[in-house]
Amino acid sequence: MARTCDICGRGTTASFSKSHANNKTKTTNKINLQSKKIDGKRVKICTKCIKSLAKKSK
């Protein structure tokens, strides 16, 4: 549960890195997690959720 968003639950995804010779190596894409204080609690939240929370507060 270390690399997941506390709000939406998104985590790391698996993908392949392809070379010009079409060699494939498995890699992981990590989401952009930020530590924010929401309602007095410190949570790990992804930037997509931060953006949507800012839109909802307007």
C-alpha cells in the first residue's frame, strides 16, 4: 500500500520499454504522489486528485 493514492486507490502500472530492435523489457510506471493535509490528516494523494479537489472547491 506504499505507492497508492489514499483517495482514488490508483497505484503503479506495468508497461514495456521497447528499443529500436524491438527488444522489450518490463518496467513500472509510478504515479505522482504528494503528501497533503486534508481535514487535519496527512494523506498521500495523487496530483490528479489534487487537481479535481481544487476544481470542486471553486
